[in-house]
Amino acid sequence: MWRATVFTLFPEMFPGPLGLSLAGEARARGVWALETQDIRDHGRGKHRAVDDTPAGGGAGMVLRADVLAASLDAGLAADDTRPRLLMSPRGKPLRQARVHELSAGQGAVLICGRFEGIDERVIEARSLEEVSIGDYVLSGGELAAMVTLDAIVRLLPGVMGKEASGTEESFEGGLLEYPHYTRPRDFEGRAIPAILLSGDHTKIAAWRKAEALRITKERRPDLLGTMDGGTAPKK
Ligand code: SAM
């Protein structure tokens, strides 16, 4: 079973959306497991303080290295080799290729930051891999952890209905996905492209490829440099 352990100051946020739909059903079937660890359990003093003022001054508070280290050490077995992902806007952007790697492993540890930041020394001392879900700043790492887990869990064997739904979508093969259509044939005067109704699967595949290329060129030309897109691991 693929195992996720999430370190957070807000364990009550989980499973949240991960308890519903594909991820929720897969969890109920035992495809993956989710455990949360409350960082505050290792807070200091009567008020279980987890943060302190930044060395050198400045705005905001910093999550203490000793508190987070104590939480990680108590919550993880010494021989736990799962990747330890620290949700962080300055991390390496999460890409579908990394999502594939993570889903192929035993599981992952996800650490949710809060405040202005996390004491750098715990990042080094516990070999945390900083992961960003995009170039914007969230107020905490919980949503980032959920996004990361959702992307991973849907790739676990048996989670998606049809194998093909995972291999033909955006970022697989370095392109964004082609447009989709379904009934009705006419929607407010807009018809389904005739080729999709032709029954000629070779032509349909060629049209879809051309559309995927057109959309990628328009919206994400940066993806075209790497025609494997740096996405799905090579089989
Ligand atoms: N001061 C930090 C900076 O400028 O890099 C931002 C801290 S943010 C307010 C608090 C926490 O939210 C971070 O420690 C991180 O865990 C999470 N977070 C915010 N944006 C994120 C992103 N784009 N990807 C992943 N985690 C993010």
C-alpha cells in the first residue's frame, strides 16, 4: 500500500478533498493510506509554541528547527526511506515526471509549512526536498500537500478507471491535451469537429496530435523544447 504521512499544524484539514471521489474511494479500498502528525504535539512550553521571531529581525515568525525535527523524529521510523517533501514556494516546481516517480515508490512524507518560513537548519539536517506547486504564495503548505497527493494518488494502479485516461492527458508526452467534445452534436450553434464523427481513427489521432501541438505552442511554448516533456518516465 502507498503510504502518505503529512506533518502539519492543522491535521483537521485532512483528508479534506482527498476523502472524496477517486482519491477517497481508493483510500477506502486500501490502495493508499493517509496519516497526519500534528507538529504542535512537539511544541515548547505551556502554550506548545512552535514558532519564534526571525534571527536578524524582520517580519513574521519562523517555525523552529528543534520542534519540527522532534516531530519528524517521533513520527517516522528510523528506517523510513520515503522522500520527505517540504512544501515551499522556493522549491523545485512539481512536474508530472516527479509525480510519476513518487507514485512508483512506497509513499511520501509531506511537510506543511506555515508562517514566514522554516528554520533552514532542519531542512538541511533532515534532508527535506523543497517542492513548489506554483509561482504564487499560499498561506500554508496544507493545500500544496493535498495537490501533490491528489496528483500522485490518481496514478496509483487501479485508481483511474481506464489506463488510457492517464497516458493521453496534459504533460504526458510533453504536450497539453487536445480538446474534448461529447453530446449534443450541436451546442448553441457550435458543432463537434466533423473528423471526430468520421469513425476514421487514424485521422482522429492525427487531428488530436495537431490540436495538442497547436494548443501547447499557443499556451506553453516552454514545454516544446523537451519533446518528451520531461514528463512520463520512459518505458
Ligand atoms: N515567506 C515564504 C516565502 O516567501 O518563500 C512564504 C511562506 S508561506 C506564507 C507559508 C507556507 O505555505 C510555506 O512554508 C509553504 O509550506 C506553503 N506554501 C506557500 N506557497 C507555496 C507554494 N507555491 N508551493 C508549496 N508550498 C507553498
